[in-house]
Amino acid sequence: MIDPLMFRNSASKPSDPIETWGTEVYNAVLDYGGIEDWRPFFTAIRADPHGEVAQRMERLVARRPWDGVSAAFTVVTKKARGDADAFTQPWHPLEVVEPDV
């Protein structure tokens, strides 16, 4: 079950259909959520890999810093869409950032 705190800045509730949850909820899940919070999104993406939830999450992941959460949502979406190489191909161009010295 998704943590109700993910809805603190949204008019939607956890009992509402996931497609009606505000973008604030999607962002909160990406920024602060854990596996239990991701589960409803993964379920929706697997059920409809080209649906609204998958597309919205794909857009949000593309705009955020690349991290393990971004990788998880990318792999789940690619696998749901039938990409057999989702686990073996690079998912995102990694940038090398030189430290300030």
C-alpha cells in the first residue's frame, strides 16, 4: 500500500484510481518512495505499458537526475513493452562529472 504521506500536497487519495493521482504524487513517489510505494505504479505499467501511468512516469523520469529509482522505472517500462534487452542494454547515457577541485 502506498504511503498516505505521498498525497500530502495532492487533492487525490490512495483509494482513488492511480490514473487520477496528481503529478505531485508521482514526483513524491520518485523522490521519497520505496518499493511499497512503487508497487501500484509497476502494476499499472505492466497492465498497460503504453497507458497514461506509463507515459506520465516516463516523462517524469526523463526530467529527473538519473539514479536507481529512474533505472527501476525504466526497466519495468521497457520489460512491460516487450524489450527483451531491458536488463542488458544501457538505459541512460551516463555523464561523467568531474569533481570541483
